[in-house]
Amino acid sequence: RMALKMIEDAEKEGKLKSGGTVIESTSGNTGMGLAIACIHKGYKLICTLPDKQSKEKIDMLKAMGAKVIVKPTNVAAEDPESYYSTAKRLSKEIPNSIYINQYNNQSNCKAHYESTGPEIWKQTDGKLTHLLVGVGTGGTISGTAKYLKEKNSKIKIWGIDCYGSLFKKYHETGEIDKNEIFPYLTEGIGEDFIPDNVDFEIIDLFEKVTDKDGAIFTRRLAREEGILVGYSAGSAIAGL
């Protein structure tokens, strides 16, 4: 939903035109959404991914017609070799292309405010008390939380973070501590920079989860509940 929203808003703003190329730095999930949208709308897609992403995600993106460029995980976001910097550079080099930039693109948050939040509110009959979300770009938690808080300001919003990511300490102290930043295995959540889409004021608490605990709970969800999900979902359960 957020991938389609970002593309459609880019079209409305004249930033994406017929026959164009969409470029994105992704951990895989947004890339898949963009791949589906690009097939439907006739755009080319280039995805840059960090090398910790699973082979399955890379193969799926390629199968959907995306060009995949794998870059090193263990470099700073601003490093020319990072998957963020590579996507930005390609968008400047390739004519009629756009770096969709899910981290700072406010259409990401809007998609979840307009759809995810209302869906959760309706499906729970407004009875939910807490929302736990793994935080990566911040779009899901911030957009959904905004809607839910408007419905009931008492709902608690908990962000799930990784060891190796800076979100929790920044939320609590306002400090970007580079000593908190180191490589980790969990895909899709945590960051080594602050995306514009993370609304720290609307998030009540951050909980850090280890790679091991995220993996353990992912397996438990499969074996005990029959729910096949990734490590970020396992981390959300582990953070309870």
C-alpha cells in the first residue's frame, strides 16, 4: 500500500513519467511492493539492497523484473558504497528516473494513516490498547499511530528496535550515539540514521530485541501458531 501510494503521488506531482525508472534502497519488502506496482504501471525498477538480505528476497525481486544491486551492510549511510548512496547516485545518472526514498517520503506515512490505521481500528472494534511495530523507515508506525491516537489518545504505541540501531537511545535522550551502531542480522527494522518518517513524539516506548530472540520467536510463531513470518515480526512478539 505504501509503495503504490508513493508511486501514485510521484505521478501526480510530475516526478514520475511514462517509461520511467523507479529506484529504491530497500530491505526487500518495499521493493516487492514497488515491483508489483511497477509491473502494473509499466515502469522499470532498480533496487539496491544491503548484503545481509536473504537470497530468497533477492531472487523474488529479480523474478518480478527488478534489477538488483547488492551493496555492503557494514558501511555508514553516507558512504558512497552504501545502498542508500548508490540509489541516490543512480537517480542522478539515469534519465527519467526517481529515487522514491521511503525513509523520507511522507507518502509512506500517509498510506498507513489512510489505510492501515483505519483497518486495525475497524478489525479490533476499537478495543486495542497497545500497538507494537518494528521501526525501520517509520512509515508504518507513525502513520498508523497518528490515526489510532486520533481515535483514542490512550492507546500506547511501542516501537521495536534492534541492538545495533540508534532509535531507542535517540528517543530517550535525543542523542545520536555512534557507539550504539553496529551490524545486526534482523532485516527490515532499525537504522543507523534518523529517517524523516519516524515521528518520535507519537511513539511512547522503544524496546530493543536481540537477533537471537527475534529468530526464536519467529520459529515459535511458525511452529505454535502456523504463522510464517520474518524476523522483524518475530522481534515484535519478542518485544512484548
